[in-house]
Amino acid sequence: MMKKEDENKIIGDKIYRLRISRNYDRMTFAELLKVSERTIRRWETGKSKVRESNILKICLLFNISIAYFIKKEKGNDIHDK
């Protein structure tokens, strides 16, 4: 079974790759999601768990399925639907 810290890091890596795919800096991304830049940094480094409501916002912003975050592997394609 995967540790919560590992799961947070995998989700954080996925968030980072999504953000970079649109060339958003952390501040812009934070403004779009109505969270702080510090929150984005903590998600991306796996130091903080992302609330489900924020995962849903990210899915809507990038037009992706929530399955992207449910799959545990790091290398999922962002357009898996």
C-alpha cells in the first residue's frame, strides 16, 4: 500500500506537469484556482494534500478527467479521459 506522502508527491508532480504544459507560473495558476502561491508550491512538492474540490477545479481548468489523478503512476498522459 502506498504511503500518503508518496501519493501526495505523485499528485503534486502531475499538478506541476499540468501547470508547466500551459506555461503558467505559480502565481497565475494560484490566481486561477483562488489559492495562494504557497499552496501550489506545497502541492507540487508533496508537502500538502490537495483537497478534492481543488482537484475538481484543476480538472475543469485543463479539461481532463479526474481519472488522471486517481491513477497512481507518475507518467499518465494528461489527456487520458
